[in-house]
Amino acid sequence: MGRLKNKVAIVTGGGRGLGKTYCLRMAEEEAKIVVADILDREAEETVSEIKAKGGNAIAIKADVTSEADTQRMAEETVKKFGRIDILVNSAGYYYGMVRKPFNEVSSEEWDKAMLVNAKGTWLCCKAVFPQMKKQGKGKIINVSSEAVFAPTKGFIHYTASKAAVIGITRVLAGELGQYGICVNVIVPGVVDTAATRTYINIEKFDIGSVPLGRVELPEDVVGSVVFFASDDSDFVSGQSLLIDGARRVH
């Protein structure tokens, strides 16, 4: 039996990249998946892949920066599956971001990073809270970045927004524990994804900086998501887990 059998999981940004990987793996663990993404075609493709393997999934078009969209996302999930057990806040602004010195980042770029990565995370947590509170249990998994723990040049807006995600996680862990809701954050390193390849020549990446000696793959991250989503982590909350092959130690 899968570790997430009969659990209902919403994954934002589940249409591509790491979000899609989370969807596919949790479906393998027998969770019912809601692929929430502003990219509706990609979300439907993820759903098709899950169903082709015998899984249960639906797609919901949702912009995480819209409170109305996130509320509708939660409502449609409950209408379809009757509950919300897991939220993975994977939607984020990264792909297409321009690396530049901090004093050349525009106010518009700063605001977009904070809007999607920080406010979007908060809005999605806010949307699922009533149902999780009603159930007396829930798992929220937020997604930050190794950039927060490193002097990452040219990404001040991204790094600040992902640091905010860690702050959100810690506050919510304190506030929501009384309702049986666990809130944790995973912190991936440099993962080989399409988005990462727009910034880094992955074939020339210095694996000497990784004690485990290789490039990080999407599959290296998903096990931690399953752990935080499962009953195995029922007394773990407020934690930041770096998944980067020991490049950074926290």
C-alpha cells in the first residue's frame, strides 16, 4: 500500500518542473492529486500521465497570486474529493528571471518575485486552512531554495522571496500546530531542471562543490516531500530541510 493512500494532495505549479515530479511521485504513493497551475495545458498533461499509470488526478487552473483563485482551488478540491490532506506550494517565479546586480533590479521585478513566491505561498496556505482545521490534521510543504543559505549573486529578489517562505513556514508551524497541521519547508539545491538550465551550463557544473559528487536531480527531492506529506512526519513541524548533497550545512 502506498504511503499516501487515500490522501488528497494539492500541488501548485504541478504542470512542469519539480512540481510535476512531486505530482507523479505522490500519485505513485496512491494520493489523489490536484494539479493546480496557471499553465492549464501543462497541468492537464500531468493529469494525463498520472491517469495513464492508474492514478487519480484532476487539474485546476489557478493563479497563486489571486486570493479568489486560491479559494476556488480549495473549494473545487473539497467538492471533488471531500477533503484536503496535503498542500505542496511548488508554484514559483524562477523560470525567466533575469540575474543582475541588486541595484539594477527593478521595483517591478522585486514585486513579482515577492508576489508569486511569498504572497502566493501565504494565500494557498490561507485557502486550505479551514478544511485542514475541520479535519484536525493536515500537511503543508513549502518550497524555498539553497540560495537563501549562500551568497548567490544577482538573485536578490529571488533569494529574499525564498527567505520569506522560510519565515512563513516557521510562523505557521507555531500558529497551526494546535489544529494538528504540520508545516515544513524543503530547500532544494541546484537541481537539473529546464529552469535551472536557463542560468547554468549543467554539464559544466562544479560537482566538486557537492560532497555527494554529482548533479542533483528532481528525483532526489521528492522523497522528502513524501516524508513530510505522510504520517511518518506527524510530529515534525517548522523545519527547513536542505536537499543539496551537503553543499550547505544547516
